[in-house]
Amino acid sequence: MADYMGKYEYHKIYCDHDIAMRAAFDGDTEKFREAANKITQDRWYEETFLYYHEGDIMKSIFFQIFSVRSDNEGMKAFAEVYKSFTDGSKPESSSRSCLMADVIAACICGNDSIIEQVVKDCGDNMSDIVIYFLMLGKKYDLMRRLIPELDKNNICRKISPDFSIFDSQRYIDIVVSAAIYRDREALRAFFDAGCRPNVNYYCMLCPYIDTMDFLADTYYEYLGYDSTPSFKELFSGDDDGDMLMIMYGILNCNSIDVFDRYAKEIPLIEKIPDDRLFLLKSGIRDENGAAFRRIISDELTIIFSSWGTLGDIFVFAEEFDGNVKADLSKAGEIDPYHTVTVAELIKLLNMSIEPEKTDKLSDFVLFLLRQNSRRLTLKMISKGLICAANFAAAVRFASENQLLNSLNALNGSRGQG
């Protein structure tokens, strides 16, 4: 699963652009002025280039919308907010902005033939922009005609035939916008064309609790469910490690109320891979750490697979009052980038572990035997890593490899294994 942290802030930025664009299309001057002022005054926007915030292109779009609509009040608001097109004095011109201007004019004036020609000539580069403006212009029939063609001819299909335009971030933004504004016609056009919202969409929508409920309640069949799915089902949260990441993102970019709303819908997180420890550490030590700690089981199991996380595991075992369990089924030999002492290995085995009952010796057990330590071998026996089922194999391995200390420990405990 991809790392979705940071997308929340991204979508807040995107939504302000969306508000300004919708206000311009609808002729809502005050809402446009408010959103556009926020865009120009917030430092985030100065550092972010969203799909229609590419230099002067965004300003050209607003200018074109007000011009085509003969919206004098909108044009005054535009001039008030932007003062000029650029930091200099001349607006930047490009074929892309000219094409967008044509699409905007065609959407507002109802000239479908121009739009279809743009799609035919520039579909690979303009499809998302065309569909976005068609949605704002409420030209749903044309959307239904064009989306399948745009998807079929999507240049990314040359890389993978399974790739859909709805896998791209720009289309995710558009569908999310339709959901937030309850644009049922647009949503059905997207869903009928093959859009299947997934975790990439839901991560953007988490701050909009009512919208998440709206999608789950209204479009559950398109989402692949027989009835309204829960938050955990929507996020395919069978993997606790993924759910930990999602909840961490929700907590860091939203209010406690939003976090608590989703926290109530998931069971306690009981098992995570060791590569998620950094999230756990950041989450519980954050200013809202008490809220994050509530979604973690008091008997947390860490799936140990990387020796680089050994120190963190020991720290968390102490922070959780020794209740952390270690799942060693993924453990193997020490990698060449780390060192570990026998004392640390014994400390690891002192944790609560769940040994596999098998007649075969795992790579991890073989690695421990190779340490040729009597104390470590006895600890392996006491913790069940060496048991009746694999005792003979352990003796044979220690003998063949002349691991005398390990062998003495095994012989001294014969009958206990």
C-alpha cells in the first residue's frame, strides 16, 4: 500500500481551487473572492502546483470563465484578487491555456462539437481538464460519451492494459470533487464508465465524514458490496499495518473528532510489521498521542523481520509494560548492515513469542544456533523454538557444524525438548 500521509493537506489545497472554480462557473462572486484570496495569500499555494495551478494558467482560466459569461462582477473580483496576470505585467500564453479557454467557452456556450474536437486532437494531454469542465458545466451526456473513449485511448494503457484513467491522481481529484458536492449525475457517469473508488479516494475523503457516509450508503453496489460497508471494509483494513498508517494520517491532518469517528469503527490494532514502528512511535508521542494509543491493543504483536528495528522493539516493549509480543515467523539471519550481540538475542527471546510447532528448523533458529552460545541455546529450548518435534534436527545441525557450546546445551537438556 502506498504512503497516503500528506494527501490530506494536498486535498485541502485542491478543494480551495475547486471552490474557486465552481464559484466562477456558478457566478458566485463572493465565494470566488473568498477562495481566490485564500489561494493567493496562503504560503502553501505558493509552493504547490496543482493540475490547474500551473503558473498563470489558473488565472487565465478564471479570466476566460468571467469573459465568456460576461460576468462584470466576477471580472472585478478577479482584478481585485490577482491585480495582474503575472508578477510582471504580461500574461503567459501557451497552447495548453488556449485549449482550455476553448473548452471553457464551449462548455458555457453549449458547443459540444468543439469539445469533441479537442478530445480527438488532444485527448492524451487534456482529458482530465475536459472532463472537469464538463462536470462543472453539467454536461453529463457528453461526459458519458467521452469518458469511455478517453479511457480506452489513455496513453498509460500502452504501459499496462489494466491501467484506468481513474487510477490517476487528477481523475481521483475530480471524482472526489463530485462526491463532496453530491453531484450524483457526474458520479454515476464515472461509476458507469468503470470508476471504482478505493483507498486512494477514501484517504482524500476522510475529512468529509458526511461524504464518506453518502458514498457508502448510496453507491455501495459500485463499491463492490451487497450492503453499506463499514469504514474498515472500505479501506480493506484486514492488514493492521495498513490501518495503522491510515489512522495515523487521519489523526495528523484532522481534528480529534474526525479521528474518533473512524477509530470507533475499527477493532484494536493487534499486530503490525516492524517497518510500521516509526508510525507507532510518532503517533503515541504526538500531542494527540493519547487518542492514537486508544486504537492500539494492550497486547501488541510486532512482526519482526528487520534487524534494524531491534532497538525500537525493545523500547516499545518497555513502553507497553512488557506486553509487546514478537512474531518471529518472518525473522531470518542477521543482514550485513547490522550487528547484534548474544545478549540482545536473549533479550529478544525473553519477550512473549509464539514458536512454530514444526519438525523443521527455521532460518532464524539456525541463525541462533550458529551463535554457538550455551545460554542462547537454553533460552531457545525454554521458549519452545527448539521442541520435541525439531530437537533431533537441532542436535544434528549443531554436531555437523561443530557448534560445541550449542551441542552441550542441547545434550544437557535432552529429554526436556
